[in-house]
Amino acid sequence: MEQVDTGWFAFVDDDVRLRPDWWSTVTGMVGPDVGGVEGLWSYLAGDKRVDDYTRAMARLARLMGQESWRDRIDRAFTGDTLVRTEAVKNIRMPNIPVWEDEYVRRWVEKNGFRWLRTSNVVCDHLRRYNLKPSYNVGKYGYYLGKLSPRTQLKRLFQLPFKVLFSLAYTGDLSTATFAIEKDVNIFKGTLHAYVQRKSGSPLYSLAQP
């Protein structure tokens, strides 16, 4: 980001394929108060179980009268995102293996700009979802104040119902194993970070924006 000399730039991951309407969609959302526009993604091309599970959870949320993951941004994604250079001026990136996308969003919003996401899918992931980093998602999510053992334990208690609904909705058993492994790993990582903090062990230096 320090090398950018244009008013806007884009993050595009090497495992992402932009759809033909990506540019017109993200630029169509740009306004004077917008600092970043991320494109909604699909895993259908690379990992159908992830796409099936996320669709099932979106359907479940609607049935329960709640916001789905499509309606809010719990964690930013910079795999296909247009960013205003001014909005990330003087950003100080911590040395973290995950959550760097969300850290960028926090900085953008700290500078008084909005972070938006397209309502329609405009890019495709071309790889299988990697569950190995999910442990670090929990650990560093706790360090950044985004996750807690209590909220993740609540997710685990809800998991059997979510898994059963997903199986009924998709008929795909792999969605269940995916959801269980991901949520259990995130809980373990969150709990690890919590115990470290309580025991007085030194934490990674994560400067809050």
C-alpha cells in the first residue's frame, strides 16, 4: 500500500477470478465518503461444500428473521476489493497471519470512510477452503477484540441445529464436517488466546487502529 501513487487501488488474490461485472459493480458503489468496496464472493467453483453451507445459513437466518452474513460485514475481505488510497494513509500493519483484511477496514473507518460490500456475487474462489488457519482465526480474533470464548462457545451449542438444517437444506454431508471442524478450531484458538491473557503470557503486539 505504501507504493501506491494513484487515488484508488485494488487487492485481487491470485486464487480469485473476477466476474465480468466486477468493475462496474464495485465502482458503481464509490462515493465521496466510501473508502473501500469489497466484492461478494462464491466458493462454488473451488469448494461446493462452503457455498452450500453459507447458502444454508443465509436461508436459516431469513427464516428466523435475522440478518444473514450477506446483510452485514462481520469480517472484511480484501481478495477482490477496491480501496481509496487516502483511507489507508499511514496505516501500520501488525504482523498477523489472519484478520489483516479486517484490520484494513478498521483503519479505513477510523479515517472517516465507509466500507461497503456488493450485494451480488462478483468473484469466484478457485481453491478448496483451507481449514488449517481457522485456529489462528480464533486466536488472533480474540487479540483484536473480535471474538471471545463466550460467543464462540455459544456458536458451538448452536452448531448441532445448524448442521442438521444444513443437511436438510443441501443434502450434502461434507457441509456438516466442514462446519464442525471450522467452529471447533476457532473456539480452540479463541480459548488459547484467552488463557494466555489470563496467565499473563506476552501477547503479540497488535496495535489497535
